[in-house]
Amino acid sequence: MDQNSHEVLKDELLEILASDTDLSLITVTPEMAELLIQHLELVVEKNNSINLTRITNEHEAIVLHVIDSLLFIAHNPIVLGPDEKLLDVGTGAGYPGLPLTIVSGCQSTLIDSVGKKVNAVEEFTDALGLTDRVSCLHARAEEVPKACHSRFDVVVARAVAQTNVLIEYATPCLRRNGTLLVGKGNPSDEETQTASRAAKICGLEESGRFEYELPHDLGHRTILVYTKTGNPRIKLPRQNGMAKRSPLGLQ
């Protein structure tokens, strides 16, 4: 992509950030915007050789990837700061993990079950100069508690699985008072009610639900927030496959 197109995309991102009231609490400097657009350009280029995203229009991708990622912290940007540790479950092309890392300055672990995607995100991390803050891990979500030998302040998941399943995956990875942020389109009442029951089993409390309309009429987003306040009632993690074969929270 030529420099002029790059500047157009960066200006477009900054304009959206300045005009969208949902994002008014987030501070994105021109230097951060530069990295956000560089990442987007790397994703689009890499998508020519491996399938990272179905979104190939850069202008739509600004909203559907970059803005969509930042909405995870739009309600409370200080939930994720430079001293915090972030886990992104099912990162795909690095969303939302890399934008959240760029904007917050946190330390991140990005995981995905597809090795080619993990390799691509490692390339992006190196190109963006973020290797001191980002680790990439090839693992399925259910394997993360055993693969990661630390606890995280924040766990994020974007369109990965049903919320009750994500709660079970995330619980062993969260420190006490840590936060799980789940991004959804329009979750059904059944999904959120099942998630509520699963959260109680896992020692989590519902601590917020935030609704957003994406710019340019590109869709609706719901961010579900859970806080780890206690110990799970069952031993976690369970054996591989149990979260999907026998999900928690079903009546």
C-alpha cells in the first residue's frame, strides 16, 4: 500500500475515534494510530496467502477489526493498563489483542488453535516492534490453563464460542478480581442466562453489559463483563472436551 493510502486510513481512524461518543474515553495518539493501521495493512497483505479474515476492504476493516477491538475497553479504559496482563483467546489475525496492547501498553499473550495464524501474528508483532510486550501461543482455548503458567488481569474473547464455554475456559486463567470481556453481536437471552449460571458455578459475577452500534451502520456489538470474585464450585480445568460436551449452566 502506498504512503498516501496509508495516511488516508490513519486519518479515517483518527476521525472515527474523535467523533464516536462510545469511544470518547479512550486516548489514541497519532503514534498509536500509526501502529493500528500498520497492523491492519499487514493483515490485508498476509490475507493474500493465508485466510486470516473475510474482511478485505480496508475501510470496513478499520471498523470491523480496529474499532471493534477497542470497544472491549470503551466502557472503562483503565481496566487494562501498562502493568496489566492480557490474554486474548482465539486471536485470529491479532484482534482484539494487538490493538488493545498498542493502546493500553499492557503485556499480552495471544493464543489461537490455528498454527498458521499464530505464525502470522508473530510476524506482525515483530514488524510492529511489540515483541517485548506480546507472546503468541499455538493452543486450543481449553488447553490454555495448562499451557499458561500465570494468571491474567484481563481475558478477552471475540466471536470464539458460547459465553458459558468461554467462562469455563477463562476462569482458571484469571487472577482474583480479574475481568473477562466477551464480545458478541446480539447474544440471545438464552445464551446470557446460561452464561449467568455458568459464571456462578465458576466463581464469577456479572459486572456489566455494554451495547454499541458500530460506525457506518456496520453492526451491533455487545460486551459482556464478568469479574472473578470467588472460587469455582467444581475443579477447573476439566478434561479436554468437557466444556463443549457437557457445558456448564444448562438447566
